[in-house]
Amino acid sequence: MLSKQDSCLFFEIHYTWESMELKRHKNSNDVIRLDAEGNWFHGEYPVLHERTVQFLHRNIALDEQGRFYLTGEDRPVYFEVDDVPYFIVGVERTIAGYLITLTDGSIELLDMNSLWIGKRDVLYSLVKKSRMMAKFSRSAYYEVTKDLKEENGKFVLIFNKKAYPIAHNPPPEFLKLQEEMREMKVREEKIEQDKKMTVKNRRSKTYASSKKHKKSKKPSRAAKKTTKKSRKKSKKR
């Protein structure tokens, strides 16, 4: 159920897309996408309206098959994620730990046991009760690096005199989830291709059948000559 504020933003999305002259581009081929830097796209066009971007970030959900979709419609609106669904845009060091602010505006304690470094030395973590992955923004990363140290060739996060190792890969359960999602995507693409081939074959058969039917209706040359002769005879009579 959408809040009053989100309902207003939902209608504002459509208004914003209209003002961006995207009306002619809004069709089934236009994919909503969240890129690796946290930017939203609708088709090839970036979504720049600030409140619309906030709405999109706040309405991210994950279905049972591991696919991301947007809530707020009568049915799920699926979108593509280039890297992660959430980004950590703020970090505050407290007595209890690090309070992190996510792109959806929510605040939670950083899970210091789930940190890992990805490509280009980017820091990642699990969020949303370890159900989602998030990437640190540059400003948030710099805040955490104040407590990062290197021990025996490996980086660790030091908090309250305790060392939390920084892994080089996501947690195994997420690697498994990503593999399942890739396999599912391949299956879906195959199903879609099979559907297209089925439709194409049906159209080809229908066309061939109609063409054959037309040919069968079309009189032969001999029949035409016979018809002409019979007409001439009837005229003579």
C-alpha cells in the first residue's frame, strides 16, 4: 500500500516522463535500468527528476526468483540491475557501530562481517538484514577507510579494538544466488525465443496454407480455355 507521499510521487513519475518527451518511447521495449553508479534509465534516457529518482529507490523489491521489481503498480514492474540495487551514501561512526544511509533513505547499522572489496577496489556490504547487496559511494568509502588497516597483506576494519577482515569476494550465498539468477535469465530468454519461433512458424504455416488455398481456387489454363470455348458456343447459339 502506497503512502500519500508515494502516491503523489507515483503520479509525478508519469508527469516527469511526459515532460522529458518520453511519451513516444514508453512501450514494452523500454527497459528500466539501474546502472553500476546508481543512475536510473528508462530505455536509453536517464531519469533526472530528483523526486522521481527517490521514488524509484524507495520502491525496490525482490521476488522469490531473485528478480528485482518496482512496487506501486497493479503488477510488478521488473527492472535491470547492472551491479547492486542499493548504494551506501552516508556513514556515521557511533558507539554501537557505523550507521549507514542507503539510497532509499533508510538508516541501519553496518554489518561489519559482510564487507568485501570488488573491482576497482570498491567496497561492498550486505544490507536489509543480509538480503541485499550495497555498494559504498566514494564519500561513504572515505569515511570507513579511516578505520581500515593492513595486517599480513590483508585489509581489516578496526572497530572497538576488534578486527573485521575485508574479503575479496561476496559471501558464498550471494554467489550462489547470482548464479541461480543467471541460469534463470538464460531459461527465460530461451522460453521467449521459443515463443517467438512458435509464433513465426504458425504465421509461416498460415501463410503457406492460405497461399495453397488460393492456388487451388485459381483455375488452370486448360480450364480457362474450356470456359472460353463454352462461352463462345453459347453466344453462337
